[in-house]
Amino acid sequence: MAKNTGNGFRRGAVTGRTQFERPDDLWQKRDERTGRFMEVKDDGKPFKGVAREPDGRDTDNA
């Protein structure tokens, strides 16, 4: 389980989630198990600690 440290970084990776950049240059998370789309980050920066699609970090639907 990933944890925020309070110092601007995260320890560990978020599992069961991936992120991708949408055509409008915003980043969106996807649940690997269900394929459901989740939050959209509106500042143009990717989520911290979430694997990008495709990268192979989480496999077999986590």
C-alpha cells in the first residue's frame, strides 16, 4: 500500500490502478480489475505513484 509521507513524495506504488494521458492533456486513473475510469487530474501533471499505461508494472489485472 502506498503512503504519503507529508514531504512531497509517496512511499511505494499504488497497486490495482493505472493512469493514462487523455487527448486533452489531462491524466486519468483506471481501475485495473474492473476497467472503470476514475479521477481526472486537472493540473496537467500525472498522479504520483500510479503506473502509467502500458508499463507492465502491474500484471494479470493486479
